[in-house]
Amino acid sequence: MGRFGLWQVELPLLMTAALALVLARRSRLVLPAVVVLGLVLGIFRGAQSVVEYAELERLVGQKVTLVGEVADDATVSDKGHLNFSLHRLTHEGQPISGAVRVRGRYQKVKRGYAVSVTGKLGPTIGSKQAEFGFASQIEVLSTEIGWLEEIRQRFFAGMRTALPEPLASLALGLLVGTRGLIPKSLQDQLTKVGLSHIVAVSGYNLTILTRAAQRPLRQLSKYLSTALVLWLVLGFVVVSGFSASIVRAAVVSVLALLAAYYGRELRPMALIALAAGLTAAVKPDYLWSDLGWQLSFLAFFGIMVLAPAVEQRFVKKPRAIKTLLIESLSAQIMTFPLIAVIFQQLSIASLVSNVIVLPLIPAVMLLGFVAGLGGWLIAPIAGWLAWPAALLLRLILAVVDHLAGLSWSSIQLYISTTDMVLIYGLVAAVLLIMLRAAKQSTLATQTKLVAASPENAPPRQKLN
């Protein structure tokens, strides 16, 4: 089967999308039209990608040389092995679609470098199409990187100047989601206590940043505050590296900002569906194979949809600690079936760890950002600027280390794909029941208020 051309797939779909939006511009069908068309476009483009990736997959099992660009921050394992991803590939001088994982001997490699990798190509799972189990040769062809990547690397270097390891890597993980730079032992501990999500950029992280940036500018100009925050989100995506969870978080944040600017209110379900449709249309690989994108949406659904329904149904007097507990539990409920299928592990200590650590995250992000800037711009006094961040980061590490050392902190749990589908079906059914009950309760309350209003009171009889 040959490749689909642009005129064969994307152009007709875009024309259909434009027609549908014109027809639905004055009705409630606009949002469903965007979501459905985005998902359809993502499916078709995903099918096109599968055909194109077949060329790379045919090389699996052979010893080949691929030339490409380093796609992420290279990491070094406990055994001293280099790990990174390669995209924008060429094979024997011809472009080839897809991306591969690379593992080999240590060499100084940075994101954006052009490299040549030789070795036996093997199969893999996830968002990459193949992998070099252990490359026999890795050669750096070019060290030129763009100015945006240069800024990103300087900020990273500034963070390492201001903070020792593993504090610097943890701070970068909290700020920009660079989980791969964190030592493997600490990654395992975070997963064990249910805190791996704090080093994966989410809407929560961007919400913190957008609110902090809008607050001092809101009284000056609504337009200025919105424009600057949109640029902040764009810069955050660039510095973070365009991962699946970052793109999802950025789409959600931008939609929420634009809705607030134009005086519109997007319901959580509509926001989730719109973000899913748009990201799937732009990057169909997220929808097809990216676990981070899937977990990110599940957690976001738990916090934005399931948690409010649970709180409204069972909590009469909401408190900050109760809300935090419910949001954490809801996110865990939505993500644990998929995690159990993939990783076969369930964290028991997650509720305790999240209640202790999550309230510290906004302060750690702000102080960590100050530490990184200090290490980059004024290195001689970076230590003084970084000590508040170091204090909170050490506190988080102490909590993680203590909980991970408990025998009951996590258990091995395996469920099948069928079990996962049944669990999500049960959660959906319970959620629908709670939402329907909440709607009926709201209608009953409104009816009582209308009945009790002075306009509906019976006229008083005059006394003779």
C-alpha cells in the first residue's frame, strides 16, 4: 500500500470540517462537530502514519545505520548506559517516518544534536516504532541547536549550578516534566508511593503558572494579562519539550484562558473532549499509542469531573483538605486500571503522600524557577537564592523515601484488558447516577426557592 497524499486524506477532511462548522455556527453542534472532526482527522492521519511506519518496521531484525535528531533529553542509567530517542530519520540517504529508542555506550549527547546510530534494530512498544537494544556505534554529526533549545539548556545548567543532585533533577521534573533526568531509583520510589504524576506536566502545573502570572496584571488590562499568559504557555511548552502531557496541558490552559477572556464558560466535559479532539487531530500518535497522553487525560477527568460529583454528593461542608483528598482519590481511581494493566502495581500509600506533598508543589515550582534563573544569570549567589527550594525539595524526598520504605506502600496487582474496560464502565455508571441525582437535587432546590418567593405567595385577606 502506498502513502496517502495530502489531497487524499487531510484536504477533504478539512473541507468537510469547514462546511460542518459553517452549517453549525449558530447552533449547539459547533463543539460536537469540532470534537468529532478532530478525532476523525486523528484516526485518518494515524492510519496514514501506520502505513508510513511500515517502512521502518521492515528494518526490524536487521543491522542498520540510521541518521536522525535527538528528540529528548538523553539520560544515563545506573549502569552507565546512554538512553535517548531519535526522530526525523534518514536511512541510506532517504527520509523515513517514525522514531526509535536508542541505548548504547555513554557519549555526550544533547537534544537537537544530529547523530548517526548503527546497530541491530529490534521491536518495541509504545509511541516508538523500533529500538536499538544496544547500539554498536553512536556518532555525533552536528552539535548545532536552535536558539530556543539553547535557552532551555542554559536554564537546565543553571538549575544544576544552583541545586545539587537529585534536587536539581527533581526541580526540573516538577517545572517542565523532564522525568527521564531523575535517577531511576527515585523514579521507582515516586511510582511506588503514587507521586509519579508530579513530574509529568499537567493542567495543574500550568494552572499554577497562569494564575500567578494573571494576578498582578488583571487589574491593569484584561487583554494584556491574557496575551502575556498565552505567551507564557507557549514558552513553557517550548522549554518543556512538546511531550504528550505538555501539549494536552497547554491545549486545556489555552482553551480555558480564551473562554474566560470572551466571557464564556466551558464545562469540564466539553473542555476535555475539545482538547482530546484537537490534540488527536494535530498529533494522532498521542491517541494511538502514547501512555502519558492517556494517563494525563484520565487524571484530568478524575479531577475535573469525578471529584466535583463525589464532593457534591457526599461532602456537605467542603474543606481544602477534603477537596484535596477527593481529587487525589478520583485521579487514582481513573488511572489505576490502566496502570495495573501496564505496570501491574497499585500504590497504597498514594493518599498519604499526595495529601502531604501536593500542597507544597506550587511553592516548590516558584522557588525552583527562581533557583534555575539564579544559577543561569547570577551564579555566584545562586546558592543563597536556591536554599528555600532546596529545603522543600529535601522535605519531599524525605516523605517519599519514608513511605517507599514501608512494606505496605504498594502491592502487585494484575488485571486484564477486559477487567479494565469493566471497571471503567462501572465508574461511568456510578458517575452518571451521581450527576443525575445532583441535577434532580438542584432542580428540587430551585423549585422550593421559586415556591417560597414573595411573588408566588397567596394574597393576604383584608380584615373587616
